[in-house]
Amino acid sequence: MSLFGDTVSWLLDGSHYTGPEGVPHRLLVHLGISAAAVGLAVLVALPPAVWLGHRRSRLGNALVALSNATRALPVFGVLIILATTSLGLSTKSTVLALTLFAIPPLLSNAFVGVREVDPDVVEAARGSGMSGLQLLRAVELPLALPLIAAGLRTSAVQVVATATLAAYVGGGGLGQFINEGFARGDQTETAAGGVLVALLALLVELVLALLQRTLQPPIETRL
């Protein structure tokens, strides 16, 4: 049988969906690692990006440039560096490495989204007596939300696809199928693991695309 046929047979085999080594359990671990990394990136990136965008600060441009420069860093390389610290080869190391990977799209989109709100709308809001915080909360953030959601979508999909690295440091997840397949020379298991990760990334992309669409603000701005 061909590799394609063997992979389909593997994916349809019910024995691969039971127990702690089965697909559902490893899927949950994979999602947990990804969610932790993206959630931490949101906490780190969004507050300064939103505030600097609101202030139209040049510091925001420098911060975006710096964060974009980190995209050149290989996640696996960062993971190895973290492994030499007290964290060692652990899930924490994987989450931190993936967090660094997730920050640039969130930071860039949030800063640009808030900064590029129509100046006429901003001036109208100020003219109506809004304070800076009210302007940010009621006008700038709602109008920037679709772009911020796009950054979240990009980060989440990238992290889900890259979280397979967790398997190489004992962190679990769907990457274990790929890692174990390579170790045993089992091309079918390796291919099946790759298909599962790809399907999960596509599902996350679809769900977040729908969420982004629902966040599109109305034409009218609350003044």
C-alpha cells in the first residue's frame, strides 16, 4: 500500500484514539501548550502596543521593529538556549520559546490598528469631551479590534503549527507522533502526525477567521 493509503488507514484506526498515548489526549496537550504561549504573548504584547498606538509614540515604531527582528530567531534555537537555563528541557521552555514567536504579529497589529484610527474620528471624540482613556476604550479599541484579531489569528496558527517542538523536550502534544515515527523509522506515523497538526492549524485558522469577522465594528462610532 502507498504512504497515502497507509496514513489514511492509521488515521482511521480506532486504537490510535484511546489511552494517554492516543490522539485526543495528545491533542489536548498540544492545545494547552499553544494556548499558554498565545495567552502569555497577549499579556506581554497588547498593553504596551495599545498604549503606544494611542499615544502615536515613536517608541512604538522602535518596539515593533525590534519585535519583528526577533522573527529571524529560530524557535528551536531559542528552545535550546532556554534549555541551558534552570528551566531545562521542559514544557515551560517550550511555552516561553513559542511566546517569543507569538509576540510580533500581536504587537505590530495592535500598535498599527490603534495608531491608524481615522484622525477625524479621534478629533470628533475629543471634541465631544472624551478623556484619553474614554477615547481609547470607546473609539480606538473597537475600531482597531479587527486588526488586533488578525494578529491573534496569525500568532495562534503559527504557534499551533510550531508547538510540535514540545515533543522533542518531553512536553507531549501531536508532535510526539512525528518524533516517534522518526525514531522508529515509521513513515506512516510521521505522516499521520503531520496531517493531524496541519488539520488542527487549519481548524484554528477557520475558527479565528470567523471570530475576526464577528468583531468587525459597525460603521458608526460611539461618540
